[in-house]
Amino acid sequence: MSVTNFPAGAGSASASIPITKVTVPALAEMKRQGKPISALTAYDYSSSRLADEAGIDLLLVGDSLAMVVLGHENTMAVTVDEMLHHTRAVRRAVRRALVVADMPFGSYHGTVAEGLANAVRFIKEAGAEAVKIEGPRVELVRALTDAEIPVVGHLGLTPQSLHRMGGYRVQARTADTALRLKDDALALADAGAGAVVLEGVPREVAAEITAELPVPTIGIGAGPECDGQILVFHDLLNLTFAPAAKFVRRYADAGTLIRSAIEHYRQDVEHRAFPSDEESYHLPEAARKSMAAAHKAGILRKA
């Protein structure tokens, strides 16, 4: 089956999962009903299709692709064009999940007009259904909302603030900073954010914010009381080359599996065990007889 086909009823890990498109209002309804939201990062067609067919609710084309896909040291180097490229690939794969695109560093850190123009590109050119921005940028969130662009906020440990924070450090560890974080989250929701990612904050702080916020919280290193959880695809499958953060749970060791498969392939090639006769194409019988006759007649020379 071609990777681009979507035959009816095929592929889903659970046939009971309905193909009903997840939207930002649907996330709010999930919070109201107390139904946890599953989210995962996504960067390409094949892995996004698998995640969508497995029933993931929200797929974030994260700027973490700078590190796990492109090999950069942090998220700062990825460009708007690179993020657009990967968002397009993800959007082609998805039928059910909400596709959210990270706006990379520098794409919304100037004027509100510049941030709005870049956000429009993600919706119009790449097919994103929402954008995510870091920090308490209330004015920008309001402008995006007014322009009919759904927004997901991101507070706490914000990787694009790496240099200001002095590294990847847990945030809101004092009463004052915890109250400030809650105020920022409420301000984002009031400005129109449809959800807020809480990263690297104490469980107790995230729980209090989740209880008071009218929109869903999506946690990553923020405890189990958040309305949803998100992990980086490569962390979940052990496809990274660094120790996992405390909050990461590895559900499979795809790295070892893939490495072993590639080593096996290399060994088969070196020992001429691949391809086999069954994996090779053959001339039709008539063509073989014609070639044999030609060789016999001296028309063709044998190698």
C-alpha cells in the first residue's frame, strides 16, 4: 500500500477511534468533560500519520525539530521556512488530530504586525490549524485571535528563552513566581488563547493553574493534573542521543530496533545474502530462450 493512500477504515491502531476532526473548541469541551488530551510532537508524514491513526488528539510541529531532526544544539536556529516545510508534511498526513505549528524564535519577537504576518503564513501556506507562541505575549495573542488564528500559549520553561533563563531550568519555584505564572496564564486565556502549554513547572503550580484556567492546559514536566500531556516524539521512542529529562517516559526503544535492523541489512549485503533470488526480477522464459539462441549463434558474447 502506498504511504499516501487513505483507504476507508485502514490503519488505525484502534478501530473504535472515530474520525472526527479535533478543533480548538473540541479541546475546550474535552476539558469541560474531564477527558484528558493526548498530544505529541510531529515532524514528517509517516510518523504523523502513525500518531494520527493511533488517536492522538493534538500534533505539534515543534521547533524541537531543530534538535531532534536537524541536529542543532537548541531550538533557536530553526527558520520559518524550515518550520513551514515540516508543517506541510505533517498536515498531509493528518485527518483527525489538531495540527499546531510552533512559531520559531524571531518570527514574532518584533512587532505585533510582523508576528501576525508570519502566523498567517503557517495557516495559509502550511495548513496549520493553530500556532503556538512562547511567553506572556498578550497583545500578540489578542491580535492573532482577532485575525481568526487559533493560538496555543506556552509558559514556564520556554526553550526560546534559553539564554535569558541560563539553561533548561524548572520555573515558578517560589510563591511570587508561581503567582506571576498563574496571572500570565489567565491573561493569555483572556486574550483568546485556546490552550496553554505548561512546561517545567512544579506539579502543585500546574494543578492550581489548571483548576482556575478556563481553557485546557497541556503539560510537559508539569505533573498529572494538567488537562493534557505532550511529549517529544523522539523522546517517547528513544530516538535521541542524550539522557532523557526527568519527565520523559520511554514507551519503546526504537533506536535499538532501527540500529539492529540496519546492522543486519549491512551484514546481509556484505555476505551477499541480500537480495536473494526470490527478491530479484527474471527475464520471461521466451526472452531467456532468445538470448540463449543469440549466444549460440555468436550474435551475443557471454560475459
